[in-house]
Amino acid sequence: MIYSPFDIAIIILIIALLAFLCALPAILSKKHTKAETYGLVSNAIMDIYSSLALIDLSQNLVIPINPGEIDEQVFKGQRTIVPSKERVLAARLAAKPFRESLAQFISMDTIRERIGGLSNISYEYVDNDGKWTRLHFIVAEKDSNGVAQQIIWATEPIDEDKKRQEQFKALAETDSLTHTLNRSGGENVISELLLDGKKGMLLVIDADHFKYVNETYGHDKGDEVIITLANVLKDTFRETDVLFRLGGDAFVVFVAGVDSEDLGYIAINRLFNNVDIVSFEGINDWKIRLSIGAVLFGENDKDAFSVLYHTADKAMNESKKHEGNYITFANS
């Protein structure tokens, strides 16, 4: 049979149509898969951010993406960010200590300058429910000069992350043997108190002849002595004081509010009385006796922790020249 050119064209068209129909399910499936992928990504983003909004910086226009909290609690249906209302918005979002700095962060007047060439900036604050939140400004569009024109406002709950960070920090700053602060943790806490202008007394405390215990009775018994001394120090001083293990049998205590030797002696005599009643099973020829160096500092003193520590440490070495519980006060 001889086919005309018209017949051949019809046959080719039919074959092409059949091929398209055969491929159609795969094409639809591919498009469906892509849509599902976009949906999964979108849902994942919504799970991370409790609220999302697009902000057009040229008009301060607010376009909610994920309304909910941001629309109900923050903008309350308002579709523009009014420059004079940043403090009002901050008050709806943050606890009082964070409101002023948050108001500065959300200011649209300076946002382009603060973002600069970055892709995003963020600020962490405690909300009115006492939970930590991170606010992101993410650049969505720039002009030809690289200046941000549209940004995404995204709030992210980070309270659980903060709690984990605090737990890790506590572990990193805790002495594993005595469960007091370690040197790094103690120095950080006391340094912050000094920066805040707190007055008090810094003590460097060392157990006399501790080496004898380790050499005669073993390191396990030595550890028992260190743990016991730490517990005596915890019982003697207040929760508002700062105690940390310096290393070995040496400890440092910041005694808050003590600004005279008379008050210092009251606290130290209490400590001496507490160690006097301590005894250890199997050790009959040694008791805890402490050599202590002390330095007083007032609200106006500007000495760093390292200066105060070395002064108290030097005074402690003077106390080592005396047998029995002894304290030496030094001038800062």
C-alpha cells in the first residue's frame, strides 16, 4: 500500500500523540513531586519560625506570610511599620529589660545601614512569657546597588536551645570532683561582679600539709579530703558568695558585702570552727588546717580579678609560715 504525504503526516501525528499520552503520567508525577517538595520545605520553614512577614522597606509595608502570632500579637492587623511605633511593637514582643534594644533593632530607619552587605541580622530577647526568642531580618531582595529593598521578618523560638546552652556551660564550668565552680567558671562570675562594682572580700584558701595525705594514705583518701573541705566551705558561706576550686586542695571564695577585717574575721572564724570538728576514718595523725589570704575591695575599686587574686595569694603564703588555722589580710 502506498501512503500519500497527508497519510504519513497523520500517522506521525498519531504516534507523537500516543508518545505524549504515555509520557503524561510521568510528567504529572514529576510536577507533583516538585510541588510536594516545595510543600515539605515550606512546612519545615513554618515549623522553625513562629511568625513570618515580608517587609517592603520603600513603603514600610508589612505582608504577612505566616500571620498567627505576628499578626495578632505584634502588628495587630497593621500593614505598615510606623517609625514612631517601634517601642510599642517591642513592648508587645519582649520583656521589659529587652524592649529598648529590641526597639532599636526593629527600627526601619536604620535597617539598610545595619544590614549592609549581609544576608541577615538577628537579635535574641526574652518575650513576655519569659521564653527566649530570636528575631531575624533576612534579605529577600536587593536593588542593582546591593541595597536591601525587601526583608523577611522571622521570629524563632530558642528557649530549649538556651536551656541546653546553659546546661553545657554549667558542665564546662563545674569541677567534676567537688561540684563547685572550676577555676574558669569562678573567675568569670567574680569578674562580672567586679565589673558591676560589687564590694567584698576575696579569699585564697589552702589546706596545710595536704601532700602528706596523698603520699601516706593514697589519692582516694586525698580526694575524700578535698570533697569534705569543699562541703565545709559550702556550709560556711552563703549562696550569694562565690566558691570555686582553684586546683588540688586550694579554693577561692568571694564573700559579698564584707568590707572590713572585723566582718571578715567573723566569717573566717566560723570556717575555722567548722573544720575543727572534721575528722577522717583511718587518718589519726592529720587534721584539716587552713592557710588563708584575704583582700578587701570596695565599690569604687577598679582592680581586675587577677590583681586581687595575686594579692590574696601572696597573703596566703604569709599564712603558711604559721602553724594551725591562720589568716593574713592584705591591702589591695
